[in-house]
Amino acid sequence: MHHKFSIVNTPSTHTTPAAAAPASTAGLSLVNLAARQRMLSQRMILQTVLAAQGDDVKLEEARKSLQVFTESQQHLQATPRHLESSNARRIETTYHGAQGVAHVIEAFITLVRTTLEHIARRDAHQADTLAELVSHTDRVLAALNTATTAFDEITKAKADAMMHELSGIVGDIQSVAKEAKVVSFNAQVMAARAGQHGREFAVVATVLSNITGEIDGLTRKAMLLADRSKFAA
């Protein structure tokens, strides 16, 4: 009898209780973590196909990949609580809005898990669930691409905002430095006019002049760094 695996009423990873970030997500930015999900989805499908051919090593590898994928997905879908409101809404809509992709990804997780269980039992239904899993490839890739794009756009927007703020700060510093230069120049003129009595004042004016020179150098470096970051984004 032909068996058709249903992907309706799958459990939502959105309701998973908050927990400490798993080791599988450590050191990865959100956009890199989302991009890794695409690679993991394809790796799981390949490992599952090989496991269905009797490769017990690949069966165990597929289980480990599924665990990493599931933990990472839960972490990604929990990120709205750590983001500012506009970005939180963007991610929430990406996963759970009218065109949200969460149900596709969750169905994929359930489908992989069920297929691996059938393979482990050498179940007669394993061929059907495996075929359905493979046919699910394009859908889950499209869903994961949508999620990755959302995280990528948020990351770029935050980087742009940071660069804009940095440019503003550097501009303010440059304005202060210009004013300090004028003060330094006037102080040097006054010290020269005062002759012997203005010697200590001249020392202060020279130090102030040196400081403004250092500020100029630092602001130029900051602007170069901002420009490099802008082009690298």
C-alpha cells in the first residue's frame, strides 16, 4: 500500500522555550547561521539517501546533522526577542507571517526525522518518505533562502547605521579639532607678543597644537576604516 507522509500540523519550533544558545551556534553571526542552514539541509538529504542504501555511518551522521539543524533553527526563530522592534517584526513576519517560511522548515525537520526512523527500522515505508523528502528539496531551499535574505538585510542595515553614526562622530571631532587649532594659533600669537612672560603659555599652546595634530591623524584613520567597512559590506 502506498504511504504518503503528511506534513500537516507539525510542531512549531516557534514555541520552544528559551534556553542558552547551543554549542552548534557559537561564533556564528545570524546571517552566517542562516546560510549554514541551507548547506545543512542539502547535507542531510544526501546523508539520508546514503543511509537508505544501508550505510549505518551515514544514518548516524544524518541524525547529528538533524540535531544541529534543529537547534540552529530554534535559535534563529527565537532572535526577535533580542532585536529592536522593527527588525524583530521583520524576522517574525519572515517566519510566521502570511507568507512565512516556518511551516516549510518545520515540515522538513519532521520529514527528515520520520524518514530516518523508517530507515533505522528498515520500514517498508522508507522508500515513500525518502522520495517525499527529496521532492521537498526546492521548497525548503527557497524557504531558507528567504530567511537568509532577511537576516542579511538586517545586518547590512545595522552596519550602514553604525557607519553613519561613526561618520557623524568623526565629523564632530573634526569640528572640535578645527576650533582647537584656532585657539592654539591665537595662543601662540599671544605668547609671542608676551615675550618672556608668555613662555609657559607658549608651551601650553604648543601642546594643544600637537594634540590637534594627533586628532587629525586619528580622524583620518577612522574615516578610512569607515570607508573600508562600507565597501566590504
